[in-house]
Amino acid sequence: MKEYFEFWKLGFQFNGVSTRSEYWIPFLINLAIISLLYLSFKMSSNETVAVIFGFITLAFVLFSLIPDLAITVRRLHDANKSGAWFFISFIPYIGEFILFVILCFPTVKIDNIYGYYNMDETQQ
């Protein structure tokens, strides 16, 4: 849960690095939240309630857009890639798969030009 709070705390920080767990835990939590909100929207029989859930879902997606982009850039930095690699996801079909593979790369601890994530600092 610490990773999810860090996700919001560092939401506008595009420099530095984020580990795989710092990326994937907030990603999965946000996916679950959006999925539950969307299901509530689709399953609502009352039109007014459906509109409210639709707006809440849209607001959450828009509110988390910049933090999602920031943590993706930091995760790319952790894999020793430029944040510009994010744009590969705009290539139809194959781009998102390539980005997914890069986001799964382990932390580059040696010669990482974007910084080094010191695991000892977080465990204190």
C-alpha cells in the first residue's frame, strides 16, 4: 500500500526512478478501481446513478492521468530508457506490447544515467 501512496505523492515528478513494484502495484490498484467504477456504471438500472458513476469514473481517469504518465516515465528511467520510449505505445498493435516488455525489465543498477534507486534508503 506504501507504493500506492507514493504514486500520488510523486504524481508530478518525472525525474528519478521507480521500481517494478512501485509501478505495478499502483497500476493494478487503479485498474481495479476503474473496473469497479465502470461496472457500477454499466450495471446501474437508474439513469441518474449511471450518469453519476460515469462522471466519477471519468474524473478518476483524468485525475490519475498525469501521475500515471509520471510513474511510467520513472519506470522507464529505472530500466535505463528515456521517457520518450512512452511514445512507442502509439504504434498500433505492437507498440503497447513493446512498452509492456520494457516496463517489466529489472532495475538497471550499474551505469543508469537517470539515477539509482537505493533499496537501503526505503527500508529504514
